[in-house]
Amino acid sequence: MSAALSRIRLGMVGGGEGAFIGAVHRIAARLDDHYTLVAGALASTPAKAQRSGRALGLADDRIYSDYAAMAQAETARPDGIEVVAIVTPNHLHAPVATAFLKAGIHVICDKPVTTTSRDAKKLIALAKKTKRVFAVTHNYSGYPMVRHARQMVRDGALGELRVVQVEYAQEWLTEALEKTGQKQAGWRTDPSRSGAGGAIGDIGTHAHHLAGFVTGLELESVCADLSRFVRGRALDDNAQVMLRFRGGARGLLWASQVAPGNQNNLRLRVFGSKGGLDWCQEQPNQLRWSPFGQPTQTIERATGAANAAAARVSRIPSGHPEGYLEGFATLYAEIAQAIRAARRGGAKGDKAAHFPTLDDGLKGVEFIEAVVKSSKRGGRWVPLSR
């Protein structure tokens, strides 16, 4: 294999023992065989970092307990990492990304990309200066039928877009799980680590990104009501947001982590002058298409009915579900194209390949800030900052 096509050397910050999302990123990175994990600062304590690194087969001299030391050491190595995956709690995203960008290393970061729009704008400036790839893992944009829906909108099948309904409902924080010592609940409900948004930051940003990714609409303003239903909880666990888009379309976004009966119920409905689309993450292979005045159709992934945008990111035959892990892997595969293009001195990759960038990350943080501001003002309309 040529150097230009060889596996990309990947590092990871966060994601050690007991962490869910780190394992997801590692599986996604390996699924299409584009990356090799060679280094990591997987935990903040030396003992845990060593255990985590050895369990993954990392060399002892490439297991770090400090991300800044990792960035410095890896950039000095001839075989140092080319890209780092950041899978830490939110408050660490900006400082970790800054350290690796300054070291000349590409970045793949979990969402939200930072806890403030000011920090996101600083990262944008730094990424432009260093000319590094910076991707944000809004993984639902990698699902084949989401790509199909996006292409239908762009082809004009729905006509003029009028209404966007998006919801992301979960049940896992219905009780005060954070008080039991559960790691994931602990940091996600802590403003010092999660930022200003609870459910709106954790899952509401996914709903916000999905709506924009499929429709191409730019959000103009929001009117929000954030709730903390669990007594003593410091951040919102339920969000109801009205949306106004540039051009006149309207929408509603509901994000809740206190909705019993919902495990990971992300759903998007888009209605235009010619028809409507309906997609649910828990049934990822199907997209319901309702052309106005005609019977509703169910379009299946990996069949003749799926368009080229869906087909290019499908891996397995129809009848086999392709979802969460594969969606992540699609982003990793398309990020790999950008990194290999950078290896070739910035040569352009596949025009059909795309992944969420720092600009998408900034939009997500600005969305959180506008929602929080609107709710604090009693549900007044708040414009987006751009």
C-alpha cells in the first residue's frame, strides 16, 4: 500500500475504561480499515490511563496521562499520530483541540465542540491558521437514509420547505441517576463539565444538526422553554423549542431525557409544498415518503429505490440494519479522505464525501446559547448570532 493510502495513525484523548463513547469511536475508526490507534491519553489519572492503554494494546511509551504531553511527544515522532479523537466531557474539548491543532495534528471532536461560541470561534481561527482538518461527530448525518432524504430535498422533490419537526427523546435520566455515581450521568448534568445545556446540549444539538443537514435551512431565531423536572438537577432535562428558519419555514424541536418508553428516539419530519419525509433513528433502514395526493411510500436502504447518496454509504445488503456504529464509521471514512488529501498537499477528495466541520460545531454551540437565553427570558424569541 502506498504511503498516501496507508492507514491513518490515530490518537485518542478520553475514552478509557468505563467510557461508552470512546469504544464507539474506536469501532467506527476500524470498521472501514482506514485508521490504526497508536497512542492515547485515555484517562486523567496515570494508573487508569495505563490500564486503559494496555487493554487496547498500545505501546507503553505511547500511553499518556496528560493530553498536552501527548501532543508534544507525538508531533516530535516520525511515526506520530496524524489525527486525534477527542471523546472527553465537553469542558475539555476546546483546550485539548487547541493543544493538538498547535502541534499540527488533525482533530475529530465529539459534540458540542465547545461550551461557548467564543471558544468555538477561536478554534475556527486556529484551524484555518494551521490548515488542519477539524471534524465534529454528528454521527446521524452518516446514516444512508438520512443521506437519501438530504438528496431528495436538494433535488426539489419536496418543493418549497414549510415545516420541520424534529425530536430526540430518551428516558435514562427520568430519575436522579447522577446521584448514584453513574459516570455518564454525572458529567452530563454538571454545568462545570457539560456547559450551559443539559438535554439541549447532549441530544438537542444532534436534533438541531440533523434538521439543518437534511433541509439545508439556516436557523434564524428560537423561542424556548427549558425544564428541570428532576428535583435538584442543575441543568435542563427537557427542552421544547420553536424554530424560525430563514426563508419562512417554521419548526419545532423537542429534546427530552425524562421520557419513559424512549430509548434513543430521534425522529425527523420535513414537509414541503410537494410532499413530506419521515425518518426515525430506531428504524434506520426505512424512510417514509408522502408525495402530496399520492399513497405514502416506504423507501428501503440498499434497494433499487434508494438513491446514489444512500448507496455510496451503504455497506451491507438490504434486510440487515445499518445504524449507529455504521453512521459513525461513515464520518470516519469521509474524514479519512480529507486527511489523505492533506497528505497529498491539499489535493481535492471525493466531492460526494462530506462530514460536519467546525462551522457546524459553532452553529451547534450558538444554538445552545440562544435556547438558554430564550428560556431565561421567559420564552422570548432570540435571534441566532450570525
